[in-house]
Amino acid sequence: MKLPLPDGTLQEFRFSKEPLTPRAPGRAFSRTAFAAAHIASDPLAERDPWTGPPAVDWEATLAFRRSLWDQGLGLAEAMDTAQRGMGVDWETALELIRRTMAEAKAHPLKPRVACGAGTDHKTPEELPDTASIIAAYEHQMACIEDAGGQLILMATRALPAIGAGPDEYRQVYDRLIGQARDPVILHWLGDMFDPALRGYWACQDIAAASDAVLALIEAHAGKVDGIKISLLDQQHEESFRARLPEGVKLYTGDDFNYAALIAGDGQHHSHALLGAFAAIAPAAAQALEALAAGDRAGYDALMTPTIPLSREIFRAPTRFYKAGIAFLAWLNGMQTHFIMPAGFQSSRPILHYADLFRLAADAGLLHDADLASARMRNLMAVHGIGE
């Protein structure tokens, strides 16, 4: 087939790598790995895609999660990958959490599922101070705990919006961590993922923010399972994780440098809570299996080809990365269409999707070449590109 190039020409493309076959792991992983999954829309049920709650294809959405669990991966549910605050409202997210937890409890591998708690069921006007922000978090935390999920305390847009200072951040997080039933996962999401989170932890300086977060974790070390950091800064993550109290995990959210961070430096390593893992699940799961067996060469051989793909999925503007994850799910037959909540598939151009097609094939992540090619041709035809 022929794929478009930036100069407007078409270039012949041929598959050259045998695809990976998704399968169950042969051993337990030596790293905790959560994949953050997307939501599949139901286009026939959609009535008001830009302003109303999304119509969800629940079977396709849950089947995608089962496929991750079947490969030994855990799940980070109702996170930004699921378009929280970008087309998916809290009521839909809560239904997703409840359905997912019911499926997880019935799954033979009993997968770990951690769920995002935030404040997005309230408008900015309803969150003018720390008391209202705490109450909003508490509501979502209670819903998640009732469903049986582990808590991820998602970064909230509400704290930067009110200009909260260090003491106010500490007041909010002290209260939330202290009352959680089980150890929580903290969430530090950079503004490349969400511009409204710029200056989180009341610090524009990353070193000062790191000191504030580490002081918070040290004060609650027994109630903090770990922290997910998504700053796309390998050096910072390596420095930060070396300062964590013993037993507190660093869950990398670095979709550019995850391979090296998960492998570690011989003294410390990161675990994973990644949207990228939803896109590269067979490679990620089989690489983690190799790492657990002490086969670093096998790990690198599987992970290294996924890095160019992930970097393209998460290229700037990074917040539009969800489109790439849904696109690959469609190419691989995990859903029948390439429609996203709020029409989010339009956030990336056709040249981006052509690059993803090439890179996914090169990483062995297009499981059925004929199906993927047919769907790519259909997408190009919609964009007026023919052979």
C-alpha cells in the first residue's frame, strides 16, 4: 500500500516484521505495570458529541480491558487516557469504573485496577476554596472505594485555578491521604498533558515542587503506594525516585523514556502507569516477562522498537495522544470504528496516523496486516487520498 508523506506524495509501504501475538505471561512480572486505557464510542447511539455525555460501546470498551488483563497487565481506569475532562464526564467515568471493577473481579488473573479520583463532577465556580475541593475529592474517592478500586488521587485543575499556595496543597492532600482506606497512588501530570495543571504543587520550579511532594510522601509513607510522574524528563525522574522512602514506588508516566526507566540503573527502577502500554501491550507484557527472567537483551529487543511509536503518539501537543491509542485499537480490530468521545479523532492529522501505521508495523504491533491495511486505506479515502 502507499502512505502519504509531508510533501504530498505517496510512498510505498510493505510489512517487514512478523507481528507479536498477544498471550498470557509465563511468569510473574518484576515490575508493577498499569496500562491506562481509552473508551470506545458507540457512534450509532451518539446524539450530541460535543456537548453531551458520550455514548459508550461498553462491550468494546470492556473487551479492550480484558485483553490487557489477559496479557498480565494491570489497569489504570478512568484517567486522562479515558478523556476525563476532554469529552468524558464523571457520571460516565463512574459507570466505567463500576463496570470495570465487576469485570476485574470475575477475571481469572484477578488483575490490579487503580481508578482516578478527581474533582471534575464540579464546575470551577463550585470549587472556590480548599474545603470544596476536598469535599469533591471525597465524593469520588468514596465511589471508587465502594466499587473496590485502588485510589489514584488525580491532579485537579481546581487547585491551580484558585491560586492555591503550598499550605493549601498540603491541607488538601494531608486530608485525602489520611482518610483513604488503602494506600493511594499520587499523580503528578505535567502541563504538556494538561495546560490547566501548570504550576502544580504551587511551584513553577520543578526542584521546589519535587521537595514539596517528597515532604508530603515522607509524612504519609505508610499510606502512599507510589507516585505517577508524567513530566517527560528522565533525569528528573531518576533523581526523584532515588529520594523516595523505602517501599514507595515510582510509577513512570514518561511515554518517551519508559524503557530505560523501567529497566533501571542498577540501584533503582521505575514501575509503570502508562497510556503507552495500552498501545504497545503485547510488546510491553512480553518485555516485562523477559526482564523478570533476567533477560535484559530480550527486554530491549521488544521495548526499543516501541519508543519511536510512543514518541509519535505523544508528540506535541501531547494532550491529543488519546487519538493514537484509539487509532491502534481500531487497526487491530478491538473496535469497529475510529470515532472518539467529542470527536477527538480529529485532533490529529492524517500524516500523524500514517506515521503511526508505519511505526506500529515496524514494532510488530499490527496483528492482522490485511485488516490494518484495509482500515488505513478507508481512513485515507476519507481524507481524499487514493492510490
